Amino acid sequence: MAKPHNRNDSSQMKASLQHDDDQKNRNRKPDPLKQQDSKDSRGPGSSSSDGSRCAEDDKPKTSDQNTDLMRWEDGATSVTAGSRCAEDDKQNRNSYKNDWTRRDDDASSCCQLDSLRRLPKLDIKLGPLNFSRSHTVLINVDIFKQCGPVPQDGRDLWDRNFVKMPCSPSSKLDSKFKFTQVSRWKLIYENLKALANKATASVDEVAEAIFKYNPKYKGQWSFDALSRFVERIPKIENDFEKLFPRIAALALDLPEQVKKAVPLLQRGHPASITLSQVQISCLLANAFYCTFPHRNSSGPGAEYHSYPSINFTRLFADWSERKKEKLRAVMHYFKKVLETKPEGLVTFQRCCLRDTDVPHWWNCKETLDKLHLTSQGSIETEGTGMLQVDFASSWIGGGVLDSGLIQEEILFLMNPELIVARLFTEKLADNECLIITGCQTFSQYSGYSDRFEWAGPYDDLLERDEWARLNRQILAMDALRFKHRRDQYNMGRITRELNKVSHFVFNSFFN
């Protein structure tokens, strides 16, 4: 295979960008504020990846750590995080928006949306569900076709390659007496059983139970967000004090539902886990009651420092309107799975692109045979049946259990089964992604970030495949954050994104 020329092709991109900048500058009235910004940005920290001086467009438009997105709404310009926009820019952009939406589907796409491939029209033949060295199945595959998802028998494993379960005999807690330990699961069982036996339970009672088996965090963890949530939600929707005992009872089913050790999806090791929706609900009920051991610390020396958090402690603390809407989605999920037990499976697949599989982009002659670009609709609705991309954090789920509330967090709240990936998915590397097949959508929403609102239940009517998984496939791949617009055109960064996207060619239904 011929070697690429020894030069950085970002020079071509630079020339193209320069042409675009020149065209914009001809059409744009001078803005004294931006001229001042341009002068201020000529320090050493403002150079682009090819070493050239940044143009005024490179100056960051916002200090928001979550998003730099500019959003168009109701014919007006709405810019996140208070970035400045001159009045003439606003008029130009609104004119551009109206022109774009008029010619969107016709001029900007080489095909109609309906002509793109979707599940289940691909008619995939999966064959029998089986486990292998790289595919762990937590249900009994021998009787799956006849009896549905029945938990697979197995044994507990307490080591660095597996999830350390709350019900493991190896999970211990120091007792009041010196040099003695007690079973942590015994404490969990006693306290959650007491809750489960109640008709209703207050937030104070929930917190008290949690502190019984997490005593070192008493005085550190706060439940103010959960308390104010219960106080503020209207009575017509508010049956949470009846729901708390039922979630506790679901958490106690863990030893019966997950009998086989759950492997960690570790960095550099391609592997899959398939489990039932009931098993996921049971694991998430334990996350709700903060039972997972060794998962409450994220410091550099912590055992699970390279994994996202899974216990719900941060979600319950630090009240905000965001937390209120998040908790509405989470509580609706538990209410739904407790009322109508789901009967399907979900697969989580960690994909690692090996050096031998990296495409030779320099010599690639292939073209996209079909492309549809549109600013209309949503991934969830118009993209139904297509491979959906989660522009993820490398820590899967991002800030879903904290204060984050942009694309990834919203996706995880509408599909809460995705949250369980945080239990076993190590931080993604540059050559990795996570593909999730079969998760269910439980809620609708409106808005974004601070304007996000839970908009009610969603009845997911997607068909299921041969493995009883809903025909929904999500590709989670972490994006890089760029302070300057041109940085994204550095060829090393472009190659990283292409390599991430190429995972679906090898591992998705859409190949």
C-alpha cells in the first residue's frame, strides 16, 4: 500500500476555511466589539493547530463547560451562555436560517430520508442467542425461546475483572466491635426489607436506611434535592412515598435476578454483555438505594477511579430545577417497570478498533452513496429505526447522575436502562465506542439544558428482534471539545473521529 505524502493535508482545509472567512468578512459589517476581541486573542494561547494566527472567528463564544451550541428558536437567535451577537449578525443569520429551511431537504441532501436503511427493514438474521468468551449472557439461553428471560445460574466473583456486587459474601462492613466485620448485604437486606414492608416511606426514612450500610458518609451526603422534589411535585403525579418501598423490594431481588458474575467492560478489551430488562431494573434499584460497594469514591487512588459513578447520591443532592425534571424521569421509569414487567433483552457492546483494522483513510476512494442533511425533526422521532449517535462523554452517561443536562444526559433520562452501562463500562479511549442494542424509551421531553422538562410517558411500540431486543441501536462515542473552530480540522483529530465512526461498520447492524 502506497504511503501518504509527508505533509499535513490540513493545509487544504486551512485554505478552504480562509476562503469561507473571506466571504463572510465581505458580507459582514464591522463590529467594534469583535474587532477588540480579535486584538485580544493574538496571544500564544490562541494559535490554531497548524501554527497560524487565529482569525476572529476562533475566539470562544461562551465559557459554558457543557455546550457551545447556538440554537435557533421561533425566528430569533438564542445563544447559550450569554455569548455576544451583533444585531446585524442576528439579521444575517435569521435570513440564512429561513433560506436553509426552505431548501433543506431538496438542495442539501442527495436522498430522501425514507430511502435510508432502518431497523427492522434490514431483516437481520441473528441466529441463536449464545454466550462466548467475549459475550456474557446473564439469562439462560437454553430455555430462552420457550420460557423467556430466566436468570442464568452462576457464581459470585470478587476481583478486579468483575462488578463487585452488594449481595456478594465478600462484601463486608466493619462492625462496632474491634477487628470484626459483618455482612454488608445483611445490613442492606434488613433496612430495605423494613422499607419494603411499609405502605409509604418518607425521604428521611430512605436516607436513614441508606446511611445504615454507608455509615462513613453520614453528614457528607445530602438528600435535599430528593426532599424538595417530593414536596414540589403536584399530588396528582406524586405517589413517590408509595413508590420508595416498591423500589426497595425490587433492589432486594438482586440475588435471584443476577446470579452470574457481571464482567467489567474494560479498556482495550472488546466484549459484550446481554441481560434482561428486569435484571437492569433490579440493578438500577440498587443504584437508587446506593448499595454498590467501592463505588462512592472517584479519587485517583480509588478502585473504580476510571469508571463513572453508579450510586444515585449526587442525583439526590443539591436541589435545582434540573434535578426536579431528572427525578421525574427516573421515578416514572421505576413506576413503569414495577407496573408492567418488561420482557426483553438489552446488549451492551464495547468496541475497540485494533491497529490492524484501522482504515487507510489516506488512500480511501469510497464515497457515501446516500446522504441526507436536515435541520428539522429529532434523532428520536425522525431517526426511528436508524443507528442513533450519542455524542457522549468518555465517561458513559456524562453528568446524568449529577447536574449535566444536554444531549447525552437527556438520552439517558428518556432511556434509563442506559444508565446501567455506568456500572460496568470503563472510560472510553480514543479507539473505542459503546454500542447499545434494545433499550426502551420510557418518557418524552421538551427543551434542553435549563429549559429541559419531562413531558410525560412514552409508549414504545418498536418491534423486537430474534433476541427480544427492541429495534433501537445507539452508538456512544465521545466527542472532543474545541476552544477554537479551526482546531477540529487538525488531521489527527479528524482521523480520530473517522476511526470512532468506523466502529459501526464492523459491529453494527448498519454495515
